[in-house]
Amino acid sequence: MVEPVTAVLGGAAGLVATVAVPVALGAAGFTGAGIAAGSLAAKMMSAAAIANGGGVAAGSVVAALQSVGAAGLSTATTAAVTAGGALLAAIFP
């Protein structure tokens, strides 16, 4: 049985993860206006383009992170991140 305190902490961890992911991506340079010049995201994009012959492959990590940075997390992803955070908080109180 899950204790009430564990359930509350799990919910709080899920909320923090849901808010922290977009904030962390923005800080890394994955923004709604595109990849910020001189950022970690720009370095990742450059490395991916060099490795891929000049372009960033659709579905790559850089493309996925930019998609989340530009549009935010989908409802399904937000729910999954929240549930994952709650599960981890319940397992590791």
C-alpha cells in the first residue's frame, strides 16, 4: 500500500519533472523561436549535421528536443513524465 506522504511526494516529483523539462530545454537553447546561437543546442545541432552529411536527420535526438522546445510537451508526454516522476518518488522515497 502506498502511504499518503509517498503519494503526495510522487505527485510533487511529477509536477517538478513536468515543469523542469521545458525549462531545461530552453536553458540548453531549444526555444520556441528555434535553436539559440552559441548554445549547447547549437553545438549539438552542428555535431549532428556534420555526422549526417550536412543536415539534421528527422527523428534524431536534436530534432526531437527542438520539437519539444518549440511546441512544448504533448498531453500524452506530460502525463507520462508526471507518472514517471510519481513512480520514481514512490519507489525511492
